[in-house]
Amino acid sequence: MWRHILLLLFVFFLAESCQNQKTEDLAQMVREWQGKEILFPKDAVFTRFLNDTLDYEIPESEYKIVFYVDSLGCTSCKFQLNRWVDFIHQIDSMTNIDIPVLFFLQMKDRKEMLSILRRENFNVPVCIDTDGAIEKLNRFPKNPSFHAFLLDKDNKVRVIGNPVMNLSVQDLYLREIGGEKGMESIPNTTLEVEQTEYDMGIVHQNSVKGIDVYLSNTGSVPFRIRGITTSCECTEAMCNWRDILPGEKDRITVYYDAEELGEFWRTVTVYGNIPEKSITLNLIGRVE
């Protein structure tokens, strides 16, 4: 019963946040992956700080989390290691169960990845999956938002989706792992934006245009961004993921990749500790 509830919740959250994707397609994808066993490469080699090869085997545990980063696009943007560090600490604080997080990285820039790991002093073992072996074994969905999985003790998928990029998915992870006690209670603050509708004007076809959106914390406790979703893959939002302290403001940069001619309307939804749980920004313009 609980698994079916998670399935319905997940489909609802995704359908709500991805307006251009048909709900039935999302439901079909979730059904396909729900309960599916994730296979691991037999020759997977784990390292610490990309240097020291470790005698490390895929652990047997009640739960485990798997996250795969491919070599396409901005690796650091996909990885969001600082958010993973926070999420791992959150899991550790709510349960006495050892829940390993397995990172499989198909990196294209070793120097960049080493810098990311050292900056966060991240000494958790990571697998440098140069050939994308784990993806070849499992044929993950094309959308990188679905390259993270919560697995049970039999390595079968309980939840699919990136918990550090989407508040709704993160809540599903925490509910599955810790029940209702897994839901973190963060005091609410108030947030203001300069405007909720942004006119991007004329955007040339096959070009990318970006705008900066500023969030101001007008409350008395820090504002924590817990996830950002966009209405389609042609829109991307980037931020530094730091808490915004009371009285301060920070920036989110939104990029629109103009592919189709004509008028467009896209949305970006920011989740965090405000009474409404989220705030939605509207982007309009015309592609010529």
C-alpha cells in the first residue's frame, strides 16, 4: 500500500512541476522503474579524492542511494555536491541506519572534479565510471533529473529522482527512509522577489538567453532553497545553494534555450521554507 502511495505522490509532483510532459508518460516511467533492480558493474573501482584506490565493495544495507553523473554539460551544476553533503547529514541525523550514498561519475574534467571534492572536503568514496558502465547496464532515463535512486536491500528502486534538486522528491526519500519523523521541520521565513513575471523579449532561435532573478529574505530566519524545478528541459536555473540570511538577497540565473519559433511561456518554481512552500516565476517572450 505504502509503495502505491509513493508512486501516486511521485507522479503528482512531477506532473505538477513539468507542465509540458504528459502525466501518463511520467506514470509509465515511474511504473517501469518502481521495483526495478539496479545492476552494478563488477569491476567498479572507488577512490577517495580521485587518487587513492579503495578496497570498497557495494555494501549490503537496508537502503542505499545511487547517483550517476554523466559527462554531458556542466558537471558541477549536475553534481551539486554541497547539497548532497547537507542531505547526507540530514539522513544521518534522523536515523541510526547506515545508508550509503554511491556516486558514479563519468567526468570529463578530472581537475574540475578534484577541485569540487577538495572544496567540500568530501572523503566519501566515489566511482570514476569513465565509460558509463552503470548506465549501459541499466539504461537510465535520458533526463538527468532521474539519475538518482533510493534502493532497498535487494537493490530495487523505491524512489526515482534527484533529492537535492527537487523538494518533492526529497520528501519522498525521507518518508520512505524514516516515515513522518523523516520530514524535517524548518521554521518559515518570508521571501520577496522583484517581480514574478519576466519578459525576456526577443530571443533568437537556437540561442540561449539568461536573466538574473533576485530573492530577498524579509523574514527572521535563513531561507533555505530545497529545490528548483522548471517547466521543461529548455529552461535551466542555477544558483549557489547557500542559505539566504535575514535581510539579505541572492541571485538565481535562469537560462532559456530557444528552439521553437513563436511566443513562449515557461515557469521556474523555487521551493523552500516559506509558508506557501514554493514561489513560481513566469518567463515570457518570443523566439524569432
